[in-house]
Amino acid sequence: MSSLAISLAVHDVMTSEVVTIDPSETVKTAARVMTRFGISSLIVQSEDGILGIITERDVLTRVVASGRDPPLVTVAEVMTSALISVPPETPLLEAGCIMLQNRIKKLPVVDSIGQDRVIGILSLTDVANYQPEIMKEYMATKSHEQEALAVEQLINMDEGQRLEFKASLRYNNVRGCVDQDLEYNCLKTVCAFLNADGGDLLIGVSDDNWVVGLETDYMTLPKKNRDGFENHMVNQISNKIGDVFMGKIKFSFHAMYGKELCRVHVLPSRDPAFLQEKGKQSFYVRTGNNSRPFKIADATKYLLDRMNYVDPFQSPPLAE
């Protein structure tokens, strides 16, 4: 990071032209003002001072998505009144961190003395132009939030061709001990997904869609946390299915309902994946909500059909 970026303050990069709107105006008027000036937010201000901020997101989520009529809704009804702001001398890096922590894209800059007058607006884009690492962190945070939302949706679904729940990786809560059969079942699911259409294995979620967490699994590992859990999974997959498939498997951890769970996202493989255990090699394929073992003859036919499969949406090869 350059010394210039470190020394910059908010007043060095903020936009000084601030567009305001009265709280009694309608949301329709607010949308028109934002469109006219090509901006995505307005400071809400009256004779009493700063009251809040209204953004495009407020209009979309609190009015349009709710089926309310913009001409009949006032700015005061949907604005964000708990306004987060900073004085102009705030270091740019600090302001960027405030925006990330509070998940906001626009940060009002207020008068250092009275703090009752907005003198500028700082956007996340302004910060990113001088502090690129801030935007990288923002994008990583946004990506994780989107993935967490996807996981929550998966939890509420039924098990099927591309989804499997396992309450535990290796700890049997009924018997109170490590159970190698549980671990084998998880690896079997991964193998079956590789040999079919891919899918998601959620570990720490019971068959009845209840998040039970990974705490008991953690306690069975030398490193009793998510890193230890992932390392163990990677080693097991590497040793029993093969290193060549690791590029098709992604691990992510999510806190849901006060518990941690692991999502194992598996992409389909064109190469056959075999599960090796106790000197035996098995071939599993995902069919419906089961990971079904194939006999040698069936596996051979399945692999030949899979290799000869022609995607109807792909263009045929050109004739020689």
C-alpha cells in the first residue's frame, strides 16, 4: 500500500455535492430525484437538521417488493433514520472499515463542529479507488453472505439427486464414540456425486433438516476446529478417492442457528471415482436420494454410456 493511500482522509476523496430531500416528499419524488442526478441515495433533511438517508435499496425492498404505491408513501416512512456518519478528517481506511462492518455503500460526511450538516458523501467505490484491499474484502464478504443464503435454502429442501444431509462426519451420538461407518457414508456420498451430476453434502444437518452442528466431530480431531475438520476431510478424500478429484470439491463452513455446519460442494467428474476402503474398491453413483453401489458389469456400462453421452445443446463436430 502506498504512503499516499495511508495518509488520505475522507475529505480528500468524498463527493461534496450533496442532494437532499424533505421527509414529507413521496418515494416517487425521491426516485425521480435520484434518477435526475444519477445517484443512488438522498440525504433526508428538514429544518430540524439531518433525519436520515433513503437509498435505491430502501425503495426496492420497503416499497416496490412490498407492493406499496410509491406516490402514496412518504420518504419518512421508509428512510433509514439510524444514520451512520463520519467527520471529514476521518482516515479513509477507517471509514472503509466502518462501511464494511455496517454493510453500507454510502457514508455521509458531517460537519466536524456542529455535526448537523452533511458536507459530503463517501461511496464504497471512492474508497476502493484508493484502498483496493477494502473492495476485495467487501467482495469476499458479499460472496460469503450469498453462499450462506444458498446454504440456508438447501437446509429447507428435501434430500435428493444433488443434496444429502449427514448429522455427523465421524462421531456417533447414540453410541458416544467415533464411528468409521459414518465417515465412510460421507465419503460414499462425495464419490457418488462425482460419478453423477455433482451435488452438496451438508455435514452437521440431520435428516429432518435440523442443524445439529459439528462440535462433537471437532472434539474427535487433533485440531478441534473447522481447520482440523477440513484437513481431516481432505486427507480422507485424498487417500480414499484420489488427489485428482480435489479440484472438484469445495469446503465452506457456516454458522446457522447457533451451530456450525460444513458444506461440501462437489462438481461432476468425467473421470470415474472409486472409493477405496480396507483393500476394496467400490463404485458409487447418485440415483435419487441414494448413493448406490454398482457391480462391475453395471459400472462398466454406466461409464461407457457416460463417456459416449452427447450434450444436445453442444454443436456437433465439423465433418472432415
